Amino acid sequence: MYWYPLYAFLRRQGASQHDAEDLTQSFFAHLFEKDGFKNLGKEKGKFRSFLLAACTNFLRDERDKAGAKKRGGEHRIVSLDVARAEEFYGSEPAQDIDPRRLFERRWAFTVAEAAMARLKSEYTEGGKQLLFEKLQPYLTREIDAQFYAAEAASLNLTEGAARVALHRMRRRFGALLRSEVAYTVSNRDEVEEELRHLLAAIAE
């Protein structure tokens, strides 16, 4: 789930497409081989910060091993869609954005996309896929005066029912987003702070 923010970070650090793929694979292999998660207790802070720091240290070590055995070796533990990653990377902001800022921005979008995927799954399983498709584009944007009349008609709803449906969808998306953020922080008390941080990263 979280490999692309690291891939983008490595690309912005100057790694080629193939080196960034290789380094990302090797980094995760290194974490599992060395049991790198064993010290990541609830008191250790944000998973986002842990991964970025660990990847930075790994990259430093790899640069110190110039000429060593090809990174990754026989390990293929992560399925990376590098062609899609490069398509994403090609649409990233101009090169003047700092690699760490790019990582933070991509991390924020990854968390939001995970929440959106859960929301879509819930609506689809509940037989409300059309409702999701019609209202999803308006979860995070301003709505003009004609929206409710047009979308309500397309969904065979009253304007009032369309307003309630969008309100419920927004509220559920917010809950799922907080749930995703909660997976990446030490405790529930940090959720709102981390959420503000991620929203700020997206807005940059």
C-alpha cells in the first residue's frame, strides 16, 4: 500500500526508474529480513515518519556499498507496477519540490485513496454503486446551486434526499479516513493532528 510514496521519494532523490524500483524492493526485503518492525511499538510515533527515516538510512547505507552485490538479489517480495508508478511520477510537481515534501504529499494521497476504496466497497456491497459514482466527485469540492436538482433527478431522488445522501457519504468518508490514519499513528490522540498534517500536504 505504501510503496509508491517511497518510490517517488527515491526518484526525486535522483534514482533512475530501475534503481528506484530495485531500491524499493530491497528496502522492504531489508526490513523483513532484519525484523525492522519489531521496535515499532505504540510509543514510537508515526508509521509515516518511521518509514521515511528507515528508507533514508537504508539509502545512505546502499550508497556506502557501491560495487556490492546487486540490490535485492533473488528477493521479489513486493509486486510493483512500475509502469503505472512512472505515469504517476511524470505528473508530479516540478523538480523544485523537495523529496521529503513529495513523499509527504504522496503518503497523504495514499491514505485518502485507501479510505475512498473502502467507501466505494461499502456502497457497492450495499447495492448503491450508482449513488457512489454520482456523489463521489463532490465529497471534497464546493457544490453549485444546480447540483442537487440535476443529480437528484438522475438518481430518482428528491433534492432533500440527495442532500442527505451526500451528507452521509461525506460523514462516512471522514470516518474511514480517520480510521486509515489511526493505523499509522501511535494512538488515537494523534489522529486529528496527523489528519491535519496530511490535508496540508495535499493542499500544497
